[in-house]
Amino acid sequence: MAHQIMLLPQEATLKPRRESQNRSNSNTKTLIDDVYYYPVGVYMRTQMKALTLIELLVVIAIIAILAAILFPVFAQAKEAAKKTKDLSNQKQLVTAIMLYVNDNDDYTCRTHHDLAPGETIKNLYTWYQPLLPYLTSHDVLIDPSAHDTPTLFPYPITLADWTTYRTDYLINGFFAHGASLSLPSRPAEQIILSERHAGIAFFDYHPWASAPDLNWERGFLDGSGYQIGDVDTDSQIVDPFNIGRHTGGNNYEFVDGHAKWLKFSQTLDKSLPQTAVNNWGMHNIDKLPSDE
């Protein structure tokens, strides 16, 4: 039986009273122990008992339920922070492009991404190299959500080279060969930078007929629903897992300097089927032919 602890409020006072008891067959009176009487309202508390197995299991179940609710929330908050960092990276990059253009007669740099047989990595000249003086850090070239190891490389780049030249952003091919930023008729609708699809080690993409079926290089882009089928022929195949690393979409940078998160489908021409090989949308707003 649990012991009882009797607690008195501060205003309570003890009121002892002595009583006597006649013993049988005796004329003497003996005092019994003092008995204390307490005012009404005395607080009673029993000793704390250990949790039973059932109670412990209930506590564990409650903790598990809370964890299941909160962990996805924390994951979403973390991904939102990465998306914001990625957007900041692209804003810095397009600002650097615009500064370079202002210093070079309104033209973007002439890159050399597609190396010919006989050329070496020393001949590579990426789109971002002339921008480095305008950037605060090389880290802005890295998407915080991209952790892939590429398996598709353009000649003669290797995985070891990629660790040096890596970027997670692809420049639109129209602006990789010394183009004017006044080229598009609607600069606020013309994409200049996009995010590369996981697994590839490329630097630009061509939003014009490139593949044998006249499709464009949408498989180079993250979130496009496609991937590169063959590097040599530029064939594009459906990739249902390519849905966009930033909560189902991607950040895009536009010629006028603003950046925006969009689903890939939102960058396409709504008047054409999304799978149409000539649906270049915001990647080639004026439906221009190849500039190569």
C-alpha cells in the first residue's frame, strides 16, 4: 500500500488533543500518542509510481507520430532554403553576364564547349570563365541541391576534369557564342540560364532542332521529363524521374535579369503540345534557327 504524505497549507496549524483510555481490569489511565487533527482542505499526495509497459508504449507511439508529422516539415523547410540559395546564385550569375555585356559592346562571351578531335581540355573555354572577375565566389556555380556524379561527358572531358570545371547551370546556346542581349524580342520571356540535368557534364544546351527527330536538347535540363539518349546523335528520350530538383520545378534566369521558379511545362509554348519537338517556349522565344 502506498504511503500517504499529508501536506499542510501555510495557514494550517496543528491542534493536538490528548485523550485517555481506560484499560480493562485497571483503574489507571494511560496517555496514548498525541493525535493531530488538521483543518478541512488539507492536501493529500501519494508517492509517484513507475510507468507501466502499456503507458511507456503509448508515450513511444505519441513521439513516433509527432516525428512523422514534423520530419517532412523540416525537410521541406531545408529544401526551400536550398531553392532560395540556388535562386540567389542565378541572380548573381546573370548580373555578372550583364556587367560583362556592358563592358563588351553589348555582347556575351564566345565560349568553346564543343571540342573537336585532337583538342584537349586546355582548349575548353566555358561560359562562366570570363565572368569570374564579376563574381564574389566560385561557389555560385554550384546548386546546393545537386549531388550527382555525372556519367555522360562531352569529348574529351573526364570526371577528374569535371571536378575543376563543374557548374550546375547551363547557358542557353544562343548566348554562348557572342550574342547581343538585345537579340530576343521579349527579354523578360527569354531564358538565358537553366539548371543541368543530373548525370551530365555539359555547359550549354541548344533550344533548336538538334536530334535526328529534330527535337531540341531538353534532356540536358533538369525537370524537363527527358534525358540524353545518345551524346553523339543528341537523341532525347523520356525520363519520368526528371521532375525538377526544387520541389518539382527549377529556377530560371531571364535576359532582362530577373529570376523565377517555374515548372518546366510552364516554360513551354502553351499553344503547342508539350512533347512537340519544336516546342521551345521561353528557351527560344522567337523560334530562331541554330546560330552555329
